[in-house]
Amino acid sequence: MKKYHPTNLVNVPSLYQMLIKNPKFKDLDHSDLGTCISAASPFPKESQVELESIIGEGKLLELYGMTETSPVSTMNPSLGEKKLGTIGMPIQNVELKIIDPDTGEVVPIGEPGEICVKGPLVMQGYYNKPEETKKAIDADGYMHTGDVALIGEDGYLKIVDRTKDMIIVGGFKVFSSKVEDVLAEHPAIGMIALIGEPNPDRPGSEIVNAYIQLDPEFEYDGNEEKLQEDIVNYAKEKCSPYEVPKKVHIMEEIPLTAVGKVDKKVLRK
């Protein structure tokens, strides 16, 4: 970056979070840097604010999509108002609705549901997999993304989870991305991932597990039990009772996929 002065960056959130904590990145002259695009996984708002405090306000552009939608479906306006913590609005020629995955009905404004996308950007289908295609694209041509979001009154969308990552606690839905976003504000937390594990005492219910990678700037005295208790108490102040992690795991490094997403499959194992 120091040598070539790039004018744009495209990264997944975990890589931006690594850059934020790198002193060399903070010391660079970011005046030539224009747009910083983020996509592929949720980016905690706290980290977004921290990134813009380094690179300059209004430079972060978060968007959303998937390979099956060629690949962008929504984005913050590049020349209009960008809202940190949202994935913006549908782009041109995209029809989008938020549905209850159980009933297929459109949910009210402000309620979470599965993102369904229709338009020329949607793939024709999975190669030689007609049954998989039928599961993904309904009879009306909507691609069922498996991502859970809500639309605000202003029309901007906010991702709250993947349907497969949603945790069920005593009948309540815990949206991992929402809780991760809140807990990321704790000074000890550099990166966080929530997963559920079956509750042996309550069939059909799960236990919330939080996996924590410490912020390198956090002064840690090595007392893991005390830190775990502090994080749980913080969660009790900020979250609903059913969202509070019952187990907190302090890790040296949270596992990432080849493209830099948090690898929840590894954590589940």
C-alpha cells in the first residue's frame, strides 16, 4: 500500500479487522484511498466505525450477494448515504423480499426473515443438479439465499444471520450476527463467533457458545476464568437473557476459511 497507493480496497470483514489492529496500516497515508468495499460475511458496526476512523469517514461501502446472484444483490449507495452496519438497498433490476422461512409469507417491516432475490442476476441453476436448483429457486423465480435480514423503514437492509447459523434457545431465535455485533464492543474482543450446541437437558433447544479471539491491544493478565465471567456479565447487560452465551472459549486464533470468513464448521467440530 505504501508503494503503490491503491485507490480502492476489496476485502472480507475479518481481513479489515486484521488491518485495523496492524500499527503499520494505521500509520499509512490514506488520502489516496477512495472506496473500501466489504462483503461475504457480517462486519460488526463497531469495527466499521474503527476502520473509518483510520481511513476516513464515508469510504466504507458494504454490500451483499452470493455467487448464485452474479454476485451482488444489494449495496450501500456509492454516491448517496452510506449507513454503517447495513448492506444498503437492492441494486437495479432486483426484486427482493423478506419472508418467514417456515410459512413463505412476507414479514412486516423491521421483522427478521430470509432474503429472497429475483431478477436477471439469479443463476439458471446448479450444474446437473435439478433437485438442488428446485430447492434454491422457487416457482416464482426467487432465489432463497439462506440469509436472514430485516428491512428498516428507510429501506436499508441489515443482515442478522444465516438460517443454518441461527441458534434456538427455549423456542427463542438467537441471531448470532446480532449478538456478535453487540459483544464485539467489549474491549477484550478482537474477533468473535457464536455457535449453538444441542442442550442435553432440553431437547430441541441449544446452548450458546462464544468463541473469542482477543484484541491484541487488550491488556490481558492471563486470568481466563475472570475474563470469561466479565464477558458473560457484559452480555447480560447488553443482550436478552436467552442470547447470553453459556460458554465462553478464549482462542489464540479463530479459524478462517481460505477466503477469510470465520469457519463455523471447524468450530462446531
